[in-house]
Amino acid sequence: MKCVICKSTDIEPKTVDEQIRAGEDIVLVPMTILVCSSCGERYYDSKSMRKIEQIRSKLKNQNLEVKQVGKIMRAQAGCSL
């Protein structure tokens, strides 16, 4: 298999944190997918896509147990540094 972006053949399974948005929140979902080691392009099979869709559905119905692992904060526009 060749990467569609950089044409490298160095594509291997890796565990990544897939980010799924839920309103203003982000849910990190650990998944093992194919990733190009040269450019980082991710390749999802149908099983991985179904898992993402199931998680999105559960988030929408507020039927997914999640754990807070940190916070993301945004500085006000125009603040001086």
C-alpha cells in the first residue's frame, strides 16, 4: 500500500487518539488504525468508521461514559501577551 499523500510505503498500524467533537468538548478515543510514518496520513477501515459513528451516536444521546482528563482554555481575543 502506498500513501495517497506522500507516496511512502511505510504505513503501519498505530494506536492514536481519535478526536471526536461533542459541542464544545472533545472526546479522545484510542484506536488502532493504519498511519503513514512519513507524513502521518491516517487510513480508516470500515470497522473503525463504524466505531466512530457509534461513539458519535452515544455522545449525541448522552449515553457514553467519559472521564475528564484535562482542560482546554482559550485566551480572550486582543489580550496582550
